[in-house]
Amino acid sequence: MQPVLEVHASDDFGLWPVTDVESFGYLALSGELTPLEVGTAVMHIAVCNDIDPEGDDRPPRPADPLGSFLHGLLTFDTLFAAGGLRVADSATGVTFLPGCCNGLEDWRDWHRVFDSEWQISFGHDPDPCAERRGETVLLTVDAERSDSPEIELPALELRRLLAGAEEDLAGFLALATDWAGENLSHHAGPVAAALARALDLPPAR
């Protein structure tokens, strides 16, 4: 299980160094990323929240390019980070991916699987969902398909995997906090705090 962020090509981005990515894919977040990968992740989280302040109480965009690009990330109360948790079964080759409109800010929803009698959804198109059946958890890649691939694992194993995913997110946040201090000057503190909120984690120390 890995926390993953949706990424796409960004050839025209020039506010800080980023790495080349395919037209669409996922970047696994952890404490092992390179500075270029961290910059890429921060850029995409900012893009997810780069919405003009129209009809809300947020202040207007600043004029400078960096402040303008970071404005949504720094001013929205509720942040979105497209992605979620990816689960790969090495024995069968089945991979469970977050669906559209799923976000890393909701990764803790996975813990609802242990207490719910119903399927827990993680986005749509495809429609991945998880369901507890006794001491087993069934992950369905696309609930809209009768022949959907599935991953079955013990509930105790899912708890272990979730703990590992949280460690990966915390490791990434620590890297991103240091990265912001080196690359974003006076925006560093607010960006680090915003990233912690976007990942539903306490700020890195």
C-alpha cells in the first residue's frame, strides 16, 4: 500500500525545478523522494487548489507569479490532493487504484472499513471500494463491473498497511517541509502548514 498523488505533464512550469512525468500517472509519496520529485508533488498539490477567489471570502490573488500560484493552497480552509492509497497484490498482479475525485486528504477514511457494514467507496470511474467481511477485507477494483478484479487480505494486514502508508506520508511531509525552506523563502512556513492539512497530518517537526 502506497499513498499516491495524481501527476501529469507540466512542461511550461517554471517557478521551481520539477521532474518530467508522463501525461498522466501517479507519484508514490514517501520519505525517499528526490528534491525534484518533492517539487513535483508540491506543484501538483498546489495545482489542485489553484482556483480563483470568486464568490468566497478569500483575499484576491497577489500580483507576483509565485504568490499567485500558491494562493489557493494558502487560503483554502479545505484542501484537495488528487490521489489516494494504491494497493498492489504481488501474488496476483491486481492493483487497486483511487478513483476520480478521491483525495489524499481523506486517506483516513480507510479506517472506516473496520467499523462499517457497507462498502466504502474511494472515488469513481473506476469505482474502487473496500468492504469488511468478518476478519477479511475485500478490495474491489471497480464495483461497477461484475467481473472486477479483487484483492482479499486479512483485516489485521490492512491495519499494518495503513500504518505503513501513514509513515510514508509523514516521511514525505518532512521532506517537503525541508524543501519548502530551501525553495520558497518567506512562503515556506505557510506552505508546510498547508501541506500538512492537505495530507491530514500534524505539521512536521
